[in-house]
Amino acid sequence: MGASVTVRTFQEGVRAMQRTLALGLTVLVACASCASYTPTSVPIPQAGAMPAWRTEGAVAVGADPYTQLERQEAVFGGDLNKEGVIPIQVFLQNQGDRRLLVRPSDMVLVLPDGSQMNPAGATATAAKLESSGGVIASTIAFGIVGYLVAGSAADKARAARLEDYRRKELQDTKLEKNASIHGFVYFIPPPGTPAFTESTLVVRCVDSEELTSLVVHLPLRGVEFKGTPAKAEQ
């Protein structure tokens, strides 16, 4: 009798282990489908054909605000408008004889009310698109197994998104004669920013030999920023 009970207990333990493994695989498949990110390519902008274009002295600058949902989903894998992010594709070309220093940190977005903001960077932008909601839901539904698997999948998705956003971001560079560069500059208006459809991108380049600044004011239209709610009082 005792041996029979022991065998049944052992078999039940094996079945319980099998159910746990099956559950883990189910969670893994679910997390792989919902907590993932696939990098995509960006259409290369054409000089002079961008929505906003201006030449000032030795530098030509073009800009294209990516504010349409379908374009954001295709390039960034998410709705940046919903998160209050304004991605602007910028193209610069050196048409002079001397090298030009280009740095996104020298760029400013001027709003209709006169307020200004500097680029937020790829790290802050990627963080706006990522959250722990999926990990929490998996933990509630599947316990510690769901937490471990969902957390791992979410970490991989965050890393892939960040790497892709950094790759697409405009980089600091020294432009040689006739050389060009393009990439995205990300802006995140602060809480309380009202809605606006027009703004001005101010691009500053530095002549690396004379150390003088070349500044281009580029009017942008069709931005369609919906505004951000004011920060709640503590």
C-alpha cells in the first residue's frame, strides 16, 4: 500500500512539473509576441526635396517632421505622438570650402509662444515608448515564471529599441566640403506645452577653422503637436 502511494505521489509530481514547463513555454511564446522590437530602415532624404529646406551661406539644411502615425509606426515601431515626442529628420550639407562642426545639441526648436527646447536624445525617447506593464500583467497571470520570462523579453525589446533609435539619431560630425549627413533629432516638450502646428528649427553649425557660427532658421509646418497636460501639483 505504501509503495503504491509513493508511486502515485511521484507521478503527480512529474505531471505538476510538466504543467509548469508547459506554462513557462506558453508565457515565453506570449511574451515573445508582445514584448519585442524589430529595427527598421529609414528612407534616405533627398537634398532639396524635404518639406522644409533652406540654404544660408555655406550650409544647406532640410527637415522633415515625422508626425504621421503610419510613418512613426513604420520607422520607430510605436506612436510617438501619444508619448509627446516630436521626431524630426534633419539633413545637412556643407557647400563651402571649410569643415563644419555639426552637433544636435546646438539645435533648438522654437515654439509659437517663443519658448525653446533642446533635443532630448535617443535614450529619453526610447524610454517614453517602454513600460513595465507587460511584465506586471505576466506576473499577475503566471507568477514568478511569468515575471522572469516577461522581464527577459522586455529587457531585450528595450535594448533593441534603444540601439535602433541611437542608430537613427543625428550624430556629432565634422562635415568636409560637399559632404552631407542626416539623422533624427528628438524633441520632448515639457508638461503644460500647448498644442501647435508650426514651429522653427534653429540649426547652428561652427566653422572649424574660423570658429564662427552659421545659423539657419528653418520654419516647420504640419507638426500637429496635440499638447501635453500640465504636471499635477503635489
